[in-house]
Amino acid sequence: MSRKLHAAVALGRLGGKAKSEKKTLACRLNARKPRPRKAGVDGVAGMTQPDLFTRQPAFDGATFEPAKDAERLTGQLATVRKYMRARYPVWRSLAELHERLNIPEASISARMRDLRKSRFGSYVVERQRRSPGTFEYRVRP
């Protein structure tokens, strides 16, 4: 319930009204004025075209600082994605990827998790146990 509806209930304004009337009142109290829409793609309101060439993936987190981290993380993500997709049927451990890509194992693991997210492409990252405590990964093209 919104603050306005809570206030109306507290003041007794809704008293013995039926539930449907309360819902109607709640809708009216929460109603917002429609925002004017800007013309987008081909003059159609509300449609925008993403810029595919300058847009960077949207990293986030409590310690993420765009000025310091965005370029590094974007580069790591592109390197891991390109390497793993080009060698699909082969399974690779984090240690093997570290040797080949010169990226820390923890960062590779984090980029693998990123690849699973929808904003980074929703890739299928497969994982299997190689030995106790060691997993290997592959990314479907």
C-alpha cells in the first residue's frame, strides 16, 4: 500500500467501503501523470536504438569504480569470451586459462559468472569436475 492510501485508511476515509472501492481509490491516489515521450527511432515515440559500438557492458558491485575498473573488466570479459567460444569442445580449468590468457584465476571465474548474466549475453557456461577441488569450463558458441 502507498503512503497516501495508508494515510487515508488511518484518517478513516475508507471506513466501511467495499474492497473494490478501496482498490479504485488506491489507484486514483497512486495515479501519475503520463510523461511526454520523446520521438525515437524513425519518429516513433518511446523507441530508442542502442549504440552498439560505444556501449560497454554494465558492470556493478559495491567496489566497482567505472573510471578505474570498466576498461580492465571489459577487456577481460572480451578476452575470456573470445578464447572460450573459439575452442568450444575443449574443457579448460582456471589454471590453464590463467596460463594462456595471463588473467588471474579469480578474475576468470568472475568473468565466467558474468557471461551467464543476461546483460553480458546469457551464454551457456558448462562446468564439470575434473578432480577433487578442480573444475573445468567451456562456453557454448
